[in-house]
Amino acid sequence: MRKVFVPRTLSELWDCLDEASRGGASPDDGSVSVYAGGTDLLVKMRSGLIHPSTLVCLDRIGELKEIAEEGDEVRMGACATHARLLRHPSIAEHFPVLAQALRGLGSPLIRNMGTIGGNLCTASPAGDTLPPLYALDARVELLSRRGRRSVPVGDFILGPGRTSLETGEILAAVRVEKPRAPEGGCLVHHFEKVGHRNALACSVASLAALLRLSSPGGVVEKAALAWGSVAPTVVVCPEAQKALEGKRPTLETLREAAVLAREAVDPVTDVRADAEYRRTVSGNLLLRLLCAE
């Protein structure tokens, strides 16, 4: 019979993990699954991909759901659902690129159940929130009975389904610094993904972009670009970013950067698209910045 723990505090959580460990179960060998919304976990269990003997649900731990502004940062609890993030004024005000990704993630049912921490821990190359978090230089807060540590999101995700979580650790929160426009300038947030349908689409390729412009229609002072679903992890291309910086984002400039982006990605061929199509789309998505506001 499968054991299910539903702790209400972090102290109870550590006790639950200790009890599971004493029984020989461990997240390291797949016998313990720690989850919140369970939208990915339940699919894998039903399809027979995983067979955990112990489930630990984080959904009742209130502090893991909190979203709060803390000075120049916004802290998003790992168990905050996508729908809750969308409703929160801090996300809409400071991180439009993340809000754009959240609006197209799954269905209303998925957004009401799925969490930002789950999207990160699943570590799928097609995870919709991942490119915006890379573009925003997010950090993840990892917590265990031993203490707390902060890790850049790019160091947290190691590959498909692989993260740097250590034994006894959970993803507690995501921290993102509020982007600041240069004096007299503006910020351009843009997220777009390509899929086979307009809703409930798993990404074939996606791009999150954050541009700091010297003025509306001016030169790019700093660019942050991140592509999803075109490599084992999110792709950041410094060469493409540098190709935009110091220039106006004209069609010619974006085409030059697109060439560099196509060289940087490492796509695969699967049931949704072949590698060459993904490579072409990766560059073409940059051209869409002409239409970004």
C-alpha cells in the first residue's frame, strides 16, 4: 500500500521525509515523490513511468504558497499556482514576460492546480515558465532541515527531469529582481511559443525576451534572450544578445541575431517537430520582436 503524507508545516515535512527514509524510501531512488499540484506526477504514475511507494504533498504548507515583494525582489513560493501568479498584481506589474507565458500554459484546470515549483522541478525543456525565468535571471531558494541556499535557475536545472536538488531538500521559492528601465528608457517584455494548436499546446519552440531600450524606439542597452524546447535545457545565447545591444531592434539587426541563435540551439527530432524546423523557428521568433511593445 502506498503511503501518503500531507504535512501542514515545514517541521512536519522534515519529520515525514525522515520517516520515509527510515522505511527505506528516498527521493533519490524514485520511491518518494514530493509534489504540490501533481499535474505532471499523476500523468507519469498513470502511464506507469514511475512507481513511488511514498507520496509527500506540499500543498497544505501555507508559507510555500506566498507571493510577496521584498525590496527590489519578488519572492514566489514554489507552491503558488500558475493561476494565483497570474492574478497577483506584482507579477503583472514587474514581470509581464512571465505573465505572458503563464497565460498560455495548459488549460484553466492545469493553471489552477500546477505550480511554478512543479514546472521547475519537472525540468522539461518545454516548460513554459522556464525561458522567462532565465531571461529574468531568477534564483531558486532550496530548503532542507540543514538550512537554506540560493541557486541561479540555470544551475538548478541540469537536464530533462534533472535538477540540483540534494537529498532532503525541496524547492521553496523563486526570487526575481524587479527589472528597471534605464532613465528615459523603457522595457520590452516578450514571450512567444510555437505549438501545433492555439491552446493546450506543448511547445515546439519558445522565446522569452527582455530588452532595455534607451528610449521608446531607441537602441537596446541590454538584452536577455532565452529559448525553450530547442535543447536539453533552456538556451541562452550571449552572442545573439550582444548582436542586439547598442543597436536599434530593426529587421536587419534581428536577422543578424537570428543567425547566431540558430547556431546556439541544439534541437532534437521528435513526434512534434524535426530538429531543422526547431532551429529555423528559433531564429524566426527573434524577428517577432519587431511587433513587441
